[in-house]
Amino acid sequence: MKGTLRGRLLPAIALLFLLSAGAGWSATKPSGTDNAAARGKEFALPQKHDAGLSREAKRGRSLYEYYCAICHGKRGDGDGFNATNLHTPPARHTDPILMGTLSDAQIRRIIGEGGGALGRSPQMPPWGGVLKSREIDDLTVFIRTLAVPAGK
């Protein structure tokens, strides 16, 4: 028993040592001007035209990343991680023609009551029990920033 434990333990310790020794080493260092990796932001979602967003749109973007991106995608292209599991593809919030057919009131209602409220996909859940009215308004403002008409 003692020999088999030692036979398993030594290689495991050696492997841990090698992994820990190489974990902090890197051949290249981040540049002084672009230090995102050092700040731990290498996994941040893309921030589309962040400088031009209002306070409401920025709050809406955070909500969108948390609640909506799983289906609608990080950029609103309808290609989120869960999109392939749905019978009806999620709306493409980047499509100016589609988004031009919806009023702000309709977008708020779809968010609050779910897609079935306006004859859309019933797989779009109602978020009205989770989100406050102001949060739904902020989401609506941000969603409006995603669809840019052609030529702009």
C-alpha cells in the first residue's frame, strides 16, 4: 500500500510543481499603453460605441449583457450561446428594418411580458417580475443603440 501511494503521489506533486512554476511566466509583457490583461479585463464583453452612450444606455448595456446576451448575442446579432437551443431564432437587435417596426412601448412590453405578449416567440421569457420599470426603460434605450441604419 505504501509503495502504490508513493508511486501516485510523487508524479502528482511533480506535475503541480511544474504547472505552478510556469503559471506566472510569460514570454511577452503587456505594453504600457494597453494593459488590459494586467487589469484582468481580457474577458470583458465588447463595448460598442461606449463613449456616445447616455447614462441610461450604459445601465441598459449592463443589464443586456447579463439578461439578454445569452440568447440575443453580445452585440445583439441573435447569435447568443443559447440561440441554437431555441425553436425560433432570437430577434436581431442590430437589424434596423426589424427594429424600425417596433415602438419603444412595444419593446418595453416584450421585455416585461415576454415575446408571446405581441405574438412573437413564447420562448422569450417575461422579465417584468425580475426587472424594475426603470431597468426595462434602460434596456430599451440600449437596444435602440444596437440597430444602426445602413450607410451610418
